[in-house]
Amino acid sequence: MRTPSTFRTVTVLFSALLLSGAMTSCKSKKKAAEAEAKNPPSGETEVKVMCSGPEFFTNNEFFRANAVGESMDQMTSKSKAITAAKGQLASDINSNIKRVIDQYVNSRELNNREEVSERFEGLTREVVDQKLSGVRTICEKQVTVNANGNFKTYIAIELSAQELLAAYNERLSNDERLRVDYDYEKFKETFEKEMEKMK
């Protein structure tokens, strides 16, 4: 006849076996998932993209973009890569500044919100066009010749958020129509909050 303590011992042992099996199963699934993440699915080949990865992402200090250019001519491949990267950078900056302007204008008591927003956005394009000429190349790799006989250039560029803010402030401060409504400290605070989201 089984005693209550024997029954408890059997129950505890059975529970331990079940738990052990579950843990082994979880470990096996985790290892399989890690292997799948490291190796591409069957029939697919992993492509390594140079000048790409987390260290080339936009953060709270720098706007960053990367691109690849391909051409039969070496210099043309580089030119294409730079043009594409600048285009991406300009697009990212404009999206970010648009959010900053919307937040800034909505936080202010302005009678002519729509006009102020349009003027801000017009100046944004001018500032971005001006600052893109001063971007810094942070990575450049060139594949001499690929299977098609073409050159490939991989490039990553960056633009300091503080430099952009300074240039933007200068333009806004000198704009007669916006000077009355412009509060640099409030704009800077809004800009920096938006940049913090990029971390």
C-alpha cells in the first residue's frame, strides 16, 4: 500500500521529468532558431552588403545613409553610390525635420500655422541641399569587377545633427517672416527629442 509520502515523491519525480523534458525541448528549439538565423534557408545564399549594419544607422548624433553604385566605369560606380546615398540621406532628414516642424508649430500659438509650416519646410529643403555638399564619407569599399564585368562601389555617409541644427537656426533667424514666431530654444528642444528616438 502506498503512503501519502510515497505518492508525493512519485508526483515530484514525475513533475521533474516533465520539466526536464520541456527544458530540453526549449533548448533544442532555441538552437534550431539560432542556426536558422545564422544560415539562410535552403536554396538561398546570404549576401554580405559592405558599409552596412548597425554602425551605419542614423542615431541621435548623426544622420546616416548607405548605398551601392554599379557601372562599367569605376568612377561612375562611385558617383552613382554617392548620389544614391545623398538622396536617401536627404529623404530621411526631410522626414525627420517635417515631424519636428509639425510638433514645433502645433506647440506654439500661431495665427498663421499653415503659412509658417510651409515656410519652415521651404527653408528645410534649402538647408538640406546646402549641407549635403558637406557630408562625410564614413565607409567606402569597391568591388573591382563582378561577374558582369562591372565595378561596384559601396558607400556610407553621415551628417552631424548639430551642424544641421546650426545651419537651420541661421536660416530661420535671418528669415524676416519667421523671425517673429521663431523660438530657437523651443525648436532645438523639439529637434533633440526627435533625434533621441533614433538611438
